[in-house]
Amino acid sequence: MDLKSSVGDVHAFWNTEACGTHFITDFRDEKEFFEKFREHRYRTEWHIPKLVPFAEAAGKDLLEIGVGNGADGAMFALSGARYTGVDLTEAALEATRRHFAVLGLDGRFQKENAERLSFPDSSFDLVYSHGVLHHTPDTRVAIDEVY
């Protein structure tokens, strides 16, 4: 029995909502939703702000693969990174666009497959991905593509 998923399977699973949306149920507006989302993310995944050097991205071109609700991307952009976020799903890209809009942040958002990115080599100073690449059908190909 072959349990390997396809890119289409991955898209179908993750495109139902931006990752983590269901954890935030009580909010007045989008701004409060995203504030609560960031608070929840960094409370439950406390290691991210301790380990990810958001401030060191200032003035750098940064690519995030797998944007979720845009929390980490917003932290990079708030620190002064020139942000590009890519995701396989429309749901995550739209959530991240809205997150950046309510914070007044600039960024680029593109639908991409991590196994075959459309950017020329050496387009970014930093590439960041948290909890994403292991979901792609061929993780080794995605890691090679990042490299």
C-alpha cells in the first residue's frame, strides 16, 4: 500500500483554513484576531521567539515557505525584513495578506510549490520555514530547492 501523498493531497488538506485559525474563536475584528493569533502561537510555541532571530532579518530579503496565518512573516517584516511569503494554498496566502494589511506592512505573497520554486538562485538572503517542509511529498527535493 502506497501512503505517499501528492502535492494535490497536501493542497486539499491545508487549504481548508490557514493553519491554526480554529484556535481563535472570540474576536471583534481582523486586527484583534491576528493579535490573538500571534499571542496564542507564541504562547503555545514559545520556542519560536526564543530561537528565531527575527531582528537579524532587518534590511534583508527574506523568503518564508509556508506562511500559515502570517504570524512569523509579520514578525520578520516588523523587524525590517523585505518579506516574500510563499504557500501552496490560497487560504494561507489570503490570511497572510490580511494579517500584513491590518498591521500596515509590506510584503509579497505568491502561490508556490516548495519543490519547484520560481525564483532564480540566490534571490534571498534568508529562507525561513517552520513546520512546513516535512509535509511536502518529497522533502529532500524541497530542501535541495531551498539550498
